[in-house]
Amino acid sequence: MSINTAFSIDATTPPSAVDIARELGPVFAKRAEQTTDEDRFVAENYADLKASGLVEAGVPVELGGGGADVDELAEMLRTLARHCSSTALAFSMHTHQVAIPAWRWRHQKATAAEPLLRRIAQERIILLSSGGSDWIGGSGKAEKVEGGYRITARKVFSSGSPAGDLMMTAAVLEEEDEPPTVLHFGVPMKSPQVKILDTWRVLGMRSTGSNDVMIDGHVVPEGAVSARRKAGEWHPLFQIIATIAFPLIYSVYLGVAESARDIALATARRKQPDQHAIQLAGRMDTELAGARLAQESMLAVVRRNAPSAETVNEVMIGRNLVARHAIAAVELAMELAGGAGFYRATGLERRFRDIQAARYHPMQSGPQAQYAGAMAFGLPVDRIY
């Protein structure tokens, strides 16, 4: 059952995306407690996200949306994550797919982004990202046919797939005597050539619906290709994507760690804390402060509105620091809670599992360190990813 969207906020002031997230959060938390050990997608929560207006929160006001900037969207996702990690992470994939064309429309006068943004605002469509399987190298096959390209691909980690309307994805075109080219385009999820595979059986973030999506013969018209780039090489478009997307995605993990901290303290307060518990709490809050500082550094990069190889470096350093400190904070929360944290009913066990996903988004620690090191030495970074 969806919630009543008549929010209690002062009716004279339109609620912000963060206000709405705070209203939705307790409802999502209750549902998460009831489905914590299941692989069921958070479909009811997505219905509420649509009804509440959060789907179009990042669309500019001029195009019919809520006009939220990246800072507000990050706080929205962080707030949702304190209540339901899976909802927040899945929705972050839609949110960054809205924030990127919105940024390009506003700061680069990219009028080609306007139809998609207007459609998001008017129809409240859900965008899917295949980013994890479509990183710099690209994936899938594009074959030239009359009027367009036939696509054959299997896209993994397609978060929110059961609710998706349009997958923003890519495929690699290989032509004779030409270097491989990655084509970017949208694929309607209702296409007969698109199938969601029921593959999401995982450690954490079990309700994100991050199934594999099979594209088997869907033809993308020539005019629907939104961008082309060299495979395996950084492109200005991906500098924009990396700079804007990851501060949003990693706001989710910060929210997960913050909720784990609150649960651990509430659990530990049931008895008089000894010196060991006090030290654990101090170490936990220190790690959490590190995650917060790293997240803020990422958002500060976005505010400069100048994506580049350098901003990718700064954001990816922040991404790895958020992951490192957030995971450490949750581990300490488990220890602080003691044996009670081992019970699913306490809520820490789910957050411990969910925070592990912070390890797996690009750029993981190895490539990130190589990129940062090459940048420090003034060496090329265009093929490090």
C-alpha cells in the first residue's frame, strides 16, 4: 500500500526533495524490516517515489521538474538510505541519470537533453543505468543495419530493473579498419527484444532488483544514438558522468553507515557503557566523520561545474575514502552492539551486508590508486579506469 502523499510540511512552502525523503523514510524502514532476508524488489517504495515527485526532483523547474541540485539530491539519497539501503541505492541510479542531463542542459546549453528531461517530469519514467557493465571499456555488440544498429548485450547490475522504463546504455561497434567505438543510447524496457533475467541473489542490497538485462536484437535508430566515443579511453562525457554520479551514489553508503551508528548506540545504551564500549563508539564516530568529510569533498568538486580528468581524480579519491570509512564505521557498530548485533531483528546485520556493496562500483581501489598516482606524476590517465 502506498503512503498518503499529503505531506505534513507547511502547505505554503513546496516540500524539498529532502523533506519528502524524510516523510517517506519511516514507511520504507518498516517495509525493509519485514523483507530484510528476501530478494524481493522494493516495488511499493518505487510507487511512492513516483507519487511523491522524487522521480522528477532533479529536472530543472523550467522543464517541469523539482529543480533540485546535486547537493539536495545527495542529501535526499542519504536520508532514504538511513531507512532502506536498497531503495536508496537503486534510486541513486535513476537520480544520477537525471542529474547528468540536467547539468548539461543548464551548464552546457545541451538542448538535446531537453526532451528526455521533459518526459521524466511529465511521465515520471524511471531510468536504468548499466554503468557497472558499461564503464570506459563498454560492453555488448552493436551491428550496423539499415537505418540503425542491432544490439546484442547482457547488462549486469541493472539496479531498479523491475520498475525501469528506459535503460540508458551502450554497445561497442567494431568496423573494419576502424577502432572500436562505443555508441550510447536509450532502450525501452518494453521492447520485445529486452528481457530481465532473474539473477539478483546476493550478499547485500538484496532488494535493489539489480538483475541482468538481456538485449537480443533490439534495433536502435541512427538518430537515437546520443553519443559516440572511443572504447577503452576516457571521454569528456564520461568525465561529466563520473564527476556527478559518484557523489550521489556514495551518499547512499554514508546514510547506511549513519543508520548503523545510531542503531549501535541505541543498543549499547541498554547497559552502562564500559571503557571498551566508549572507545568503540569514539572510533566509530571518527570513521564516520572521515566518510562525511570525503563525501563533502566530492560534492565540493561538483559545485565547481568544471568536469575534467582532475575532477575525476578528486571524486574517485573521495569515493574510495567514503567506502573505506563507511565500511569501517559499520564494522565498529557491529562490535559496539555486541551479540545483539548478530540478530536480524536489531537491523545491524542488514546494514553490515549492504555496506559491502560500496567496494564494487568503479573505480575500485586498484585502478583508483593507479589513476591518482599517474596524475601525481603527470603521466597520462586516459586509459586508466
